[in-house]
Amino acid sequence: MLKPVAAARRKANNPSLLGIAPMTPLIALSTLSLLGYHLTFDAEMTTPPDMSQFINTFQNGDTTLWNNDEVESYAPYSLPAVPAPAATPYLFQNGALTLSATPVPNNGQPYTSGMLETSGIFSQSGGYFEIRAQTPAAAGFWPAFWLLPTSYYPEIDILEQPNNSGTNTQYWTHTSTPTDTSGGFSNTGVDVTQGFHTYGFLWTPSSIQYVFDGTPVGWPHDLPPALVGLQMYMIANLAVGGQWSWPGQPPAGAASTYTIDYIRAYSTDPAVPAVSLEPISSPDGLDTTPVLHPPAPPVLSVPPPVGAGTDSLVLNMAEDAYQGDAQFSVSIDGKPYGGVLTTQASHASGQTQAFTIRGNFGQAKHQVSVNFLNDFSDPNGDRNLFLTGASLDGRPLVGVSLNLYGGGAQSFAMLGKPVLPVIIGTGPDLLSFSIGETPYTANARFTLSVDGVQQGAGQVASALHGYGQTQAFLVYGAFGPAAHKITLNFLTGAGAAATTVPVVLYVDALSYDGVAVPNAACSFTKSGKYTIQTLPQQADTLTLSLSEDAFQGDAIAQIGIDGQSLGQVSVTASRAAATPQVVSYSGNWGGAAASHVVEVNYLNDAYGGPGADRNLHVQAITFDGAAVTTQPQHIMRNGPVDFSYVAPASAPAGWVSAKAAVPAQGK
């Protein structure tokens, strides 16, 4: 429709809209999806209360469009008498609202008709706007559904059927500037005056497109700059043409109707409030409930296991179903397991279906292949298959996922059962080895000795080093802080004259009582005894005497020396008591001949007012028997405090200073 201003141009002057030439056949690309949208306006046109969402004039108060040479005057809505007079332009019946144009003079015009406008009641920028209606076949009448902003420009005409180009045609138009109107006819392929049809306008942040009966028309086109951020309201009306109008005059005394099932609007913008869908009562009995959310996923059955063996490989499968469920097959190292498998788990809904493959996989590496058997797609949809995760004997396989968008096989590597640690001996000290192998006809065999004493019996390595596996050998004993000689006797390697190495043994890491031994990694290709590491003696001792002012819990501190953390300590000794809490640490820090920095990091200060204050007190620190502090230090707030031990080369042994100590004045 044209705006109620004299400067507007007639539509017939420019019949080209967004590349739709006059009488272009409607191109069906795909079904419109409103998934992710929410309903923002709904008038089901079932009962008179629906009229509260509309006014019955244009926003400036006009009741006709003079510049279009129209000859109707739109009447206001009021509850009709019973029975309704023949001239009423608004009639609710059979679950719809009928707008009637009748030759009853009104406000100087020969026709009375009806219109609906949401100006001042509802407007929206972007989204989807739709009407479901049955339009008249009579000549001279002009049903429409369109959008306007308060400035009247630009204009979006979603439905216009003047019926002067055949009943199979639909006219679409938009105005991007006050002087640039574009539009065109499309051949819908059906008689639009017979039965109800939907007419919509899809307005995204980047494009616009018209929609007929749920199918987008033509191709989407770039969003005109004039629409960016523009709020627009909706109008539905039945105009009557005059002598010089676009549809021409109706026959003398003719009347017509325009029946509206519903008017709705949707948005993806969470800032636009959602409304509830009114009860649906379509005049033709069609269920017009919008599909705004994915359908509920099916209740999944548990597929029976395939294959036989003591190990269970579980594949978590899902699909994008389209014209059937996704089918696949599984093979491991080229051997098929089971036949054709089918998943019904909805990938879009986050579902997975667990398929169990049983076999004897041992500890070796395997190649698992998933073959997508029935890929299918067309312009309306696509069937896909997904492996979303896997586990072996209850152990998740990290990083395993496959997206099969096309037919064929994809695969992933799988290591067999995890290699269990081997525990040797008992005692307070722990030597922890991380060992792997490259086997040949047999696994690598070896023994471990500490200071010439073999620990346990002969050992067998079973972790595949080339596949990233490692196996822990945990040797417990009462070894003490002295230096120790660690010997590995490799029993399976090649002889001294061998040029090929069928078996290799690897030591990937070594630690003693939780402290990593540097440069311990090595490998062995020949049989024989090898010294891995002479562990240094734990020569130094650090001792701290600590106390606290307790308040809502004890003080906690983290202790460190020369940048090395020694762990946390919870202080329970009260400063008011005579005996502090003594904590000691041993290590190799370079002895008293080197300078050191001891750090006490107070972690959990608390203050509740005078007399309610948690504090930490360092009463004394010694390093290898020499005093690091000369007087107690009181730490009143969170944070690290450094205490320096200066070696005799630069100062007399035992002379120290406390850095950044917090004064004792309080908070």
C-alpha cells in the first residue's frame, strides 16, 4: 500500500523487487525454520478481545488513502449488535476475522471497509512477520498486509493482491527511500483466492526475504540500510479501488471479504518480550502451531553389544536425521565388528547412543574405523553422523571425536588397556620410575638395585613407549637421606656386537620422595648394568618455629626456599603459649656456604575488630643450625615475607635480615 502522503509514487511505476521480475515463478528453496525465534505478537482472530491489539485508522487518523484513489472509509470497531448488521466490516466467525468492504457510504466515500493497525501498540525491528488469510477473487478490491515506521518510510508490503494480473499472482514490494519503490509479481502456482495461505517477511540482521506458505521466495537479499534498527508496525486492510486506482473499480454494487486467520510476529532478540500463543481455532481446521523449538528427541534404546571378548569399547554416536536415520559400521584394525548399526540419537538435542564393541584388545595400539553408510542431502536437509566420544573398559579416550558429514570412513587411534603400576618393597622412602619399552618378540626385562642391593625380583616392561605409554615402578624402602647409587640391569637387549636393536628399554623419569631427579631420562639398547643416577644426599635442614593468634580458624602459611615451594603448614600453636610449633624440611640447597632466601607466605588473614584478629608469628628460623632470624617477626596481613640467610663469604655466618616484614601496629 502507499503512504497517506501526496508525494508517494504508484506501485505500477516500478515492478521490480529484489531481482523478482514481473510474473517470475516462485522459486522454492527450502522450508522456513523458526527454530530459535520466540513469539512476540499473536492475534489469532478468534474472539473480539483480539481487537484490543489494533486501532482502525492510520496513525495520523486518516480512514482512507487519498493518493491511491481509494474509495473506502475504514470504520472503527465496536461490538456488533446481535444479529450483526450487514454493513459491519468486522465479523468473527469460524475461528477467523472477516473484513468486509460493502457499498455503504461512509465519511464521504461510497464504501465502508475494515482495517487493523498496531501503531502505538506494537512495533519491532527485525524478525519474522506473518499473516494467514484468504483473499478475495473479486476485481476492484485490494487486500494487503504491510509494515510502516512512524516516519512512513520505508515501507514493506508483504501481501498485495489487486487481482488484475490473475489469481495465481502475489505482489511483493519494499520502499528503501521515500523516492525509490521496487516490487514485482510472482507466480505462486496456486489460486491464492481459494483457501488460506500464509504471507511472511523474514528480516535478519543482514538480509530480507519474502515467504509464501512457509517457503522463502527467491533468494535472500542484503538488508537495505534504511531498515537497520528501524521499528515498524503492522497493517492489514481491505481497500477498494477508484476509477484511477491500481486495481480499478469494482462492479457497481459489488462487495468483498478478506478473512484473516491470524497475525503473528517473531524475534530472535532476547530483549523483545515473548508472548504466549493464543488458543488456535483455524477456519479450515489446520493446526498452525509454530515450531519454535526442536522436536523432543526420541527415547533411545540401548543397542546390544557386538563382538566377543573381555574388553569393551564404547562409541557414543549421534546423528542429524533427515529422511531416515544414520547407519554405520565399525572395524578395528581392519576387522569388522557387528554389521550395519543405526543410531537415533539427536545431535542437535545433545543426545548420544552408546554402542559397545567387545574384543580382546590387550595393551597394544589399534585403529578404530567408523564408516558412514547412508549419507544423504538435498536442498531441504542433510543427514550426518557424529562420534562424540569413546571409552575403553570404562576409561575415557581423550580427544576422540569424528564428524562425518559425507559418506565413507574416518578413524582414530586407540591404545589398549592402561598399564598398571608395579609396587616393589615397603618402607618410608619412595623411588618412582616411569619406564617404557619397544618390544620385539618379547617384552623388555630388567632388575633395579639401590646401593648394590636388588629391589624385588626381575621386572617386565609392558608400556609401549612409541605410543606415549609409560608404566610406574614404585620402589619403597628405608633408604634415608644419604647419597644412593641406582643401577638398572637390562636383561633383554642386543649383544655388544649387534647392529640392530629389536628391544629398547626407556626410563622416562625418576623421582625420590616426590622430588624429581634431574637428567634421569635415558634409554638402553644393549644388555648390561647401567648406573641411572647417584642420588645426592639430603644435606640441608630448614627449621621454622611458628605460632599464631587464632580467630575463626588457624593461620595457614606456605613455606619456600630459593623459589622452591616446600608446601603449606597449618599453625596451631598459640603465641600466648610458651612452646611454638616447629616444622622442619630437608633438601639439597647448596649448604651454608651459599646465601638463601626463605619465604613465609601468609595465606588466610582474617580481622573482625579489636581482639578478633588472626595473625601469624615467625618466632625463629634456622638453616643448617644457623639462625636466619634474630628476633620474632609478626605477620599481620596476607602476603609473602622474605627472610635472608647470608653465606659467610659475604657476612658472618648466621647474620640475617627480614625483608618486607609487616609492622606489628595492627590492621
